[in-house]
Amino acid sequence: MNWISNYVRPRINSIFSRREVPENLWSKCDSCGTMLFHRELKENLNVCTSCGHHMGISPRDRFRNLFDGGIFTEVSVPEPVADPLHFRDQKKYPDRMREARRKTSEKEAMLVAEGEMGRAPVVAACQDFSFMAGSMGMYVGNAIIAAAERAVQKKCPLVLFSAAGGARMQEGILSLMQMPRTTVAVQMLKEAGLPYIVVLTHPTTGGVTASYAMLGDVQIAEPNALICFAGPRVIEQTIREQLPEGFQRAEYLLDHGMLDRVTPRTKMREELITITRMLMGQPPAVAGDLPPPAPMTEATEAEAEAEAQAAAAAAEAENAKAEAKPADAGKKSKSEK
């Protein structure tokens, strides 16, 4: 029986074993519960195709959709002192940072990049809520200042996508100090006469809304984004009253004059191109004003090379025909004589 158990049974199990299916093929919508195929969700920029709910999206994926051809260059940000207060709660602050970096593959909670949007230069900054709830610390403050300085240097607009739970408690008063620092950076843009456009995404709360997130020349929000200083649960527990439906959501703030627009993520790029062109005194975008094509892949390069070779062969054949015609005409004239 040993040969059956040691050889035959493992062979049978290997033949009839179930194939392993990756766990990230399907995602469940937080709003309607619909199961969404990962490729379909990615093509729709992490927006539910059933109910239109806007899920979280990484800064890099957002930039790939924002910039022409998905091409952008990261702007370097000065590194602050790590763990200046030697803070520890249930975990040490450096341990939390390592965990967040492993989870997101990003260095910090904000990414700054530059590129072209509608064939016009632009600087963009985006917070990553997946990185310690996008909390504002010294690095985020340095990132916003670096973005503003780069925009002034290039004389182009700054577009900021906010998504944060507030100031980073592990940095204490140093995180709160970023509120006036970022406000000064925004003022630098205004003095240079450059547009500062803020796109508020879900959620934008705490000290972020008390500083750079609400200082834009144009305030845009994604649908149903929570935008507040103190959250609705905190307010209800404080005043002991039921808040109105949709309180502190993007549509509620738009109705009460706190926002200029509420724009779906799939239409955000066209909206930003229109606004930046208008504020920079440029002509409006037209259908023919297309972004440069995306970089060629190996397959497209091979196809282009094959087409070029075919065109060269056709040209040689035409030249050969053209040279053959005078010779034939000479032979005919001699035979007639």
C-alpha cells in the first residue's frame, strides 16, 4: 500500500486539486454591496459601476489619469526629522510608519508630481488616506511647500487632492504647526497670481479643513465626500440632537455655498483642464487639442517597424516600375522603325 499512498494518491490530488484564485480579483462596493471585477473597477477609476460610489484611489493611479499620457515626474520633498517626540501609544511611531510604508509602498502620506494636463504644465499634490489616514505631519507640510515653490518656479497652477483624518497626533504640536506653514505656502501662490485648485475627496476632516484644504481659488469635491472639521458622530454626541440627512457631505456644502463644484472622478480631468485654462488666460480646450500619445510599447514599436519596412518595399517596387517604363518605350520605337 505504500506505493499507492506515496505515489498514486499525490498524483491524483495534483490532477484534481482546485486552482488557486487570487484574492483581489473582486471588490465589494461599500455602498451598494455589488461585487465588481478588478479590471472593470480600475478602468472606471475605482468608481462603482452600479451606484456611482467613489472608492479610495492611490495618488499614483490618480496622477496616471490626470496627466497627459499618464506621464509625470515626482517632485522631491525635504525629509523631516523622524519621530521627533519619541511618541509611543500602543505601538512605537517608527513601527507604525514601517507598517504604513509596507502596506502602501509609499514613503509618506502625500505625493507631489509635475507634468502636463491638456498640454499645459501643472503641479499636483495628492494625499493618500491609506497611509496613516492621510494625517498631516511635518512631511505633508514640507510636501505642500515644495509643491507651491515648484508651481511658482514653473509659473503654473497647483492642483491639490485632499484626503485626511486631520493632524498626526504622533507629532504633536509639530503637526499643528503645519497649518500656518501651509497657509503661508498658499499665500505665496496667490501673490504670484497663480491658480490654486483644491479637490476635496472622501474624507477630508480635522486640521486639514482648517488650513490648506479650504483655501483654494476653486473648491471642487467628489460626490458624497465627507468634508468637515469635527465628524457628525462627535457633533451628535455633543449637542445630543439628530443631524439632517447628508450633513457635511459634498452636496450639502455645495447647497450652502462652501463649494464651487461637485464633479465625478471620471469627469475630473476635463473639468480641471477647463478651469486651469480659464484662470491662466489660455484659449478653451477644443476637440483637436489632444494630449500627446502614450509611450509606445514593444508591440506597437514592432508594428511600426513592420509598417515602415512594408512602405519602403512598396516604394522600391514603384521606382523599379518607373525605371522599366522608359526602357520598354525605347524597345517599341526601335521595332516600329
